[in-house]
Amino acid sequence: MSYHNPHTPPRKSATFDDHTLAEIRRAAATGIYDIRGAGTKRKVPHFDDLLFLGASISRYPLEGYREKCDTTVVLGSRFAKKPITLKTPITIAGMSFGALSGNAKEALGRGATIAGTSTTTGDGGMTDEERGHSQTLVYQYLPSRYGMNPRDLRRADAIEVVVGQGAKPGGGGMLLGQKISDRVANMRNLPKGIDQRSACRHPDWTGPDDLEIKIMELREITDWEKPIYVKVGGARPYYDTALAVKAGADVVVLDGMQGGTAATQDVFIENVGMPTLACIRPAVQALQDLGMHRKVQLIISGGIRSGADVAKALALGADAVAIGTAALVAIGDNDPKWEEEYQKLGTTAGAYDDWHEGKDPAGITTQDPELASRLDPIAAGRRLANYLNVMTLEAQTIARACGKNHLHNLEPEDLCALTMEAAAMAQIPLAGTNWYPGKGGF
């Protein structure tokens, strides 16, 4: 006989929590997997688990805003005739017209231009508005080849060959029929209103040797003017970075699992890939082993939110970062002012991730003309520029406190780790010690 104390509240399982139970019931009722946008929602070791060691006696700080702390970055100086010079190392990641509204893409271009940085096309091709409002525009070359043509390759300021993405390394993208409007269908050469899934690998190459040939083709098409980026998802960062360099990349873009997506399987977002923090040091080690660190630039993306995150990524060896989700929030995504409408969609501001449905009240992840018109691209662009400027100032403040006159002078010695996991991933000593897991001795 068992006895349950009526004064003891029922105990729920940590393994079969409410979300897990709801997902089992949903799968059993529908027979289909869950699709959503955004990035992983599970907690993983991240930049919050690192702290900076400001200057005191052993290090000499720079004086407030009186002493210069440079933030400029040059991307693509390895082979390109026309490398890109940006005022800030914070760039805008690729997000497609199709996933985003035309007004949202215009806002990203406007904001990036005001802040002196670049934006990126994403899957689906280049729009005239995006090109017109982006002083520096990176053109993504994806497995789908949607919208790809030599004219737009030449109109771009750089080309990013996308091999993988942090939210779904090894997986292709999705764009459901409700977001394939007449214009999107025309740009992608697709039937209107029909679900599409982008390929997970390029159709005309299967490995690094073929990638080298493809990069040479792109250089010839663009007369060797444009920097060629290679973007990979965070899975095997040491080898992927090394192979991208050997294939001839000017820049490697490395996207951790906190990076977002327009739409893919939830099981992919939560269970495939590695945390951004775990990706940086292996990639930097690959560059150092090849004698190419700072010669081939490394851009880190996936969960970048503040100037502190930027400074930490650069201290670990990156040259720049890219933001996606944070940029959407800056221009108005998940804004509480639309809470009543988010509630009608069965969600709440801050949790809305059903971007594939095309019903975004903020007018950002939609192709509905009425919803899209809610976003003023001029005002939204100013908000994004403000956010980018604040992040840059925050990173400068930290760099000065560490005695550095350029963000790129930040180094691993300026950091300590708060947890064993972060110490091991970032290869940064645990606070109060000179040791991290994997390094012998204390």
C-alpha cells in the first residue's frame, strides 16, 4: 500500500516536463513535426559566462573618451581587389526577402548604412530597394540558387557562399506557401502559394575541392573585385574553417546554434549544432595553425545581443560579428505594443516564433501587404542604427577599460570564466585560477 501526503504538492517530471508532454500530444494528434523560426530556446553556455578583467596596476586603462579606441574592420583583404572597410565590426546577417517583408529588408539596409556597416541579402535574391539603401551589401550564394544571376553578383560588394547555418547545420531552409507572394515567386522562379524547401547542399559540388573551383568561378565573374565569404554552421569548426581557407575564402563566417532561422524543424533547432561559445576557439586555432589569423577574417554569429558580447567574441579571436534576431528586435519584432494581436495568435511578445505563418503583427516576417505596411522602414532604420551605435560604444568602453586602443587588441588574457563548461569551451581560465578543463595543473 502506498500513502500520499495530501499536504505535499504533486511533483512533475524534469524529463517529461509540460512542454515535452504538450509536444508528444501535438505529434500524436497531427502526425507532423513542429516547424518554427528563431533560434534555440534551451540554455547553453554563452558569453554571459565570461567576464572581462579590467585594468588596474598590472594593466593600464585608457582614459574615458579622451583616448581613441578604433572600431574599424577590413574584410576580404586576402585576395579581393576591393576589400570592405566598415566603421564597426557589427554586421547584419543574411535574412531573405521572403522570410522578411520588403519594408524590413529596406530598414536593415538603411540602419546598417547609417551605422557604417554591411547587410546581407539572405536566400531569395537581391531586391532593388535593398541594394539602393545598403551602402555595403553582401550577396548570399546558397544551395537553392534562388534569384542568383551574374548581374547581382557584380552589383554586390561581397559574396557569401553559404554551406551551413547555425540553427540547422546540414539542413535546408523552408518557406511556406502563404509567404510566397507574386513577387517572391517571380524572384525565386517558384509557383505562387506553394511550400518550398531549399536544398541542404549545393547542386554542383560535393566537397572542398569543388568549393575551391566554385570560388574561382565567382572571382572570375566579378573580376576578382569582391571578397568571397564562406559561411558554415557550428558543427566541426576547426576542420570547416581550415577547409574554407584552403579553398580560397577571404572571410569565414561561423554561425553557432543560437543563430536563428526563418523556418525549420524544432527538433533541428534544439538538437543539432554547437553553442557559439564552443565554436570560436577551434576556428581561431585553425586560422593560427595555417598562419592565417587576421589575414582571413573570422565573423562570428549566433546569439550576439550587446556590446559586451561583441567584445568577448573579438577577445576570443574573431574579427567581426553578425546579428540577425537582435536586429529584428531593434526594428520592432516581438514589440509588446502588438501584445493583443500576439495573444490572438496564441503567443506573446517575446515568444512569437511562428514566422513561417506570415502573420507577424509587427510587419517584419510577413508578405501580407497590410501587415508589412505597419513597419516604417525609415523609422525602423534609425532604431537599428541607434542599436548598432550603442553596441559599438559598449564594446569600446570595455576595450578602454582593458587598456586597448582597438577592439582587435582585446585578447583571451582579458577574460575569465564563471563556469567549468564555459572555461572548457572558450579555453579561458576559471575565475580565480589559471586553469581550464583540458589544461594540465592548477
